[in-house]
Amino acid sequence: MLVIDGLTCQFGSKTAVSDVNLEIGQGAFIGVIGRSGAGKSTLLRMINRLQDPTGGRILFEGRDVTGLRGQDLRLWRARAAMIFQQFNLVGRLDVLTNVLMGRLAEMPAWRALTKSWSADDKAMALSALEQFDIANLAAQRADSLSGGQQQRVAIARAMVQAPRLILADEPIASLDPRNTKVVMDALLRINKHFGITVLCNLHSLELARTYCDRLVGMAGGKVVFDGVPSQLTPAVAHDLYGLEAGEVMDLEIPAASGAHAPAALPATAAPSHH
């Protein structure tokens, strides 16, 4: 269980995330939606502790991870694995080595510095590549791969971290439709097959409605919608995206039944599930 309690992040006078409260059960696939600048990336980066919050707490299975330091923080970042829009691979290194880097948090410092991978680590990395049908690319340089292949390598690297949580920040933003499906299917398989919780920032509402079992909508750093995909009506989309709503949502898809379709919640009424 991941509990986000009053989480806030300020950059100078700008508030990027404001008093976010969420409870996320193990095994959920959550889509975080909203316009660019809504606070989605900052929220995921705070959960992983790449960005320190200026207020609030992050609890995982009852443990406060907000103040972790040193080795405890490194292990938390392994358990809350990040997948980035730009893949974050080392292009000149081969695919297998890029995946093995997901094991660094578990290794003694001397072994990490010399990259002396154990046989078990190599077997785990190859197994992860096989799961995403790219074991045949293990010896290739990462920068020789297509975008979709690179993102699958990044997901395999996340998997060898033995994560409890996958935080995917716009993982398909730079991919074509075919590779978008391949990558989203890979995330869904991780979620359903291994029961790993996935929080995925997405710009496309149609992808969010297709893959996610719950959607969290952000605007101006606040949670303004929290519900199942069927509750995401055109009216809610307009509240989240304004004039961009038509670009991110196929409005011909039937919305939830008229009279009972919920309007977007004001920030103060967004459910915190406390």
C-alpha cells in the first residue's frame, strides 16, 4: 500500500504539486493524466525521491520513505523503479550491461565500481530481456536500437531491480503507435503477471482508459479527478485539458451515462481515501 499524505513541492514561489492525498493498493495500474505542467512528473519524482518534497509524507507499507538517506534511499529507488520518456540508457554500452545496471543498488561498492556482475545477476538480466522478446539484442549497443526496443530495455532494467512499484513518466511520448502498444502491453503484463503496482503518467486519455484501472487527474498541481476510466466524461476531460481535450480524447467514445456522470471534483473535494 502506497500512501501519499499532503504531498507538496515548491520551486521558489511556484507550487508544482499542492497537498496531494492518495492511497494506492498493491497491484493497481494507475494512470496519472493532465496537461503538461500539471505536476505529474514532479509527483512521480517525489515518490521515487529524485525530488524532495517541501511538505507531506510518502508511506509504503507503513514505512515513511520521505526522509530516507544513504543505502536505505538507494534501495527505495530500486523498489520504486522509474521508467523515463527518454529511456536513460548508456548508448555506447551493450543492452545486457544496461539492464545489469538495475542491480547496482544490491551490490557491494567494490563490485559496483568494477561492474563485476555475478552469474545470478546475468541470468536475471537475460531472463528479463527474454520476457520482452529482446534477448537476441543483448550484445548490441543500446544506441543502435529503435525507440521501442530501447524502452523495453529500460523496462527490463527496472524489472531486475526487483521493484514493488513501477513509476513510468510518459514512457511512450516519443514512440510511434506500434511501439506505443508494445511498451504499454509490457507494462500491463508486469502489472497483471507479477502483481507490481504501476503508476504511469500519460498524455493520451484513450491509452489511459484502455490500460488503467484507475485514473488520477491533475491540474495546477492538485488532484482534481480520481475515479475509474468510465467516469472520465468529455466534461471531465475539458476541465482537465481545456482546449486540448479534443486532441487527447476521442470524444466519439460513449461517456459514462449522462445524469450520473460525475463532474470533475474541485481540488478540495478530491477523494483522499483516508
